[in-house]
Amino acid sequence: MTRILIILFIFPFFINAQNDDLIKYPQESDIEILYVGDYKKGEFDIRVSDRDWWGLYEKNNISYIRKVKLRIDKLEPDIQYDWEYSISTDDRENCIILFTGLDIKEREIKHYTNNDLISNNIFTFEFGPYHTYLSSKLQTSKNIGQLVRSDFSIHLNYKSDNKLSTQELFIFPIYSEKLLLQLIWAGDLDNDGKTDFIIQLPTLPNNELGYSSGLFLSSKADEGDLVKLVAYFISLSC
């Protein structure tokens, strides 16, 4: 089994002020996300099992939401990595993500993408019937030793009735020649008629280590915005 170290950042003191220009992390949110997998000692609060959890699944090109019961198994001691618990559900193979804190019902969802990789330095990727698309723009580029760091501004755009609304989501630094950004899933998760999505995020402090993803919901958007980041996680492959 491939193990992934999953680190949940829930509280504001994890946010380094010098990285405010990369992304605005949620300061207070009742919504949490988890992935099935193994967790290291001290990095998983077993009390999360007291909450109502839902699973977002995809099978045969159909996405669906089901209420789930988290199965939390104690792992045998691992001297090298110190794993403590394993989180799973009855249908772990088809589970995209687990979440809690949303008032929803079990249903099927027409999703627009699953695990797509957005590439090229400037990209446009359109999904869904709502003329919603992601775009990027090179903001800065500078030499760091022998490497070149390029910072891309990632925007969400919504076009309707000849009106274009746009929102900057985050700054995504890269240390290679081409921007690669993973759009994990997109669809109307909160059932408000607008597109929500799970997308790769920059990791602290400068997107140099690990992998991060975040859940953006349209129903939680602040006034004047299209979506809001309501939950996120950071993982380190071992």
C-alpha cells in the first residue's frame, strides 16, 4: 500500500504571514476535508469521527454523494514513519474526497472533470454549462540560484450575458519551464446551480515541498466573489 502523510491545517497560526501573497487560507470554517489513507502519530484527531461525514465518489463517469461512516483503524507501530491511524470507508477505491460541515443530501452529480492536468504556461480550461473557466497569467519571474521561479496568478472566470466576472484564487509558484496544475474535480457539489471544484494549491512556504489541494464552494463566496476556499489539506509523499 502506498502511504501518504496527510497534514491537516485547521487553525490560523499555521499560516505564515509572508505567504499571504500566495493564497488566502480559511481562518474559520466548519468544513473539513479528508482523504482515505494513513496518518502519522499526532497528526490526526480521532474525534472527527463524531461528526457527520460524506463521501464524493466517481464511478463509470458518474459522480455521487453518499453519507459515510469513517472507519478508523489503529496501525501497527512503524519505526521509520511512525504511522498511527488509517482512515477508510466501505467504498474507498472510488472515493475522491471525504468532507464534513455541509448541509447536503445524497444524490448524483454531473461532474465536468476528474483528475485532469492543466498544462502550458498560460492555459484556458473550460468545464460545465455555465461558461466557467480557469486561466493563468505570469506575474513575476526571478532567478533563485540556478533555478528560475515563475509566479502565476490563477483566476476563475464566469461569463454570462456578455458579462465577464473574474476572481484571483491564488499565486502558484513553479520552478520548471511549464506550469502544471491539477484540477481534481469540478461540479455542483453544494447544489446551488454553480460550479464548485477541488484543485491543487500552492504549498507552504513557496510551493517547494509536498502536495496541497483545496475545496472551493460557490455558495460560500463572499460578496463580489465567485467562490471561496473553505477547506484544504497538505500531504507529503513518503
